[in-house]
Amino acid sequence: QVQLVESGGGLVQPGGSLRLSCAASGMLFSIYAMAWYRQAPGKERELVADITGGTATYRDSVKGRFTISRDNAKKTLYLQMNSLKTEDTAVYYCNAPAGGGNGLWPWGQGTQVTVSS
């Protein structure tokens, strides 16, 4: 079955950087659009960035700071996050986009990103 395993989160100071990874298995990774989502405490899950082929789109609040990329040979999705802000604090998940904050497959455990001084 499809499995998504996120990693790379942690505690970082404002202005810092992190690189998240998402290892996918159980599907033909290369044919799917993929996305990063995040969910902060008490809030709905939101789409952060998605990549279809070589085209990436971002929510306005992360444009210019985050970069989504993928390695189809490794079945891995990445999110490079620079100039992190406290409002980026959330659990980050990957999935294939299915509209709104929904994903096509069962959610992984996510990876916690905490931006704090």
C-alpha cells in the first residue's frame, strides 16, 4: 500500500532554514503531482506548495522563501524552507493533492517544524 514518510523537521530560530524530505512507496511516484501541506495547532490543514512535472506553485505566505522539488528516481519529495518565521510553525505533511487540504492517500505521521527564538 501507499506509504508516505516525512522527515527533516526540528526546532529552528526565526530566519533559519530547514529541508524536509518525504519518502514515498507503493505507487508510481513519477506520474503524480505532489504537494506539501501543514497544520498548525487549532487550524485546518493547508496546502503549502505543489509540483506538477517541473512546475511549482506556492501559497502567497511562503513565496520566495520555500522551494519544492522532487527526485523521481528516489521517489522523494523535498521542501527547502528558508527565512523561516514563527508563523511557519506546524506539522508538515506530503501527499498527492486532491483539492483543498485533502490528499489522495493516507496521511503519514508528518514532521514537526517549530520556529522559535
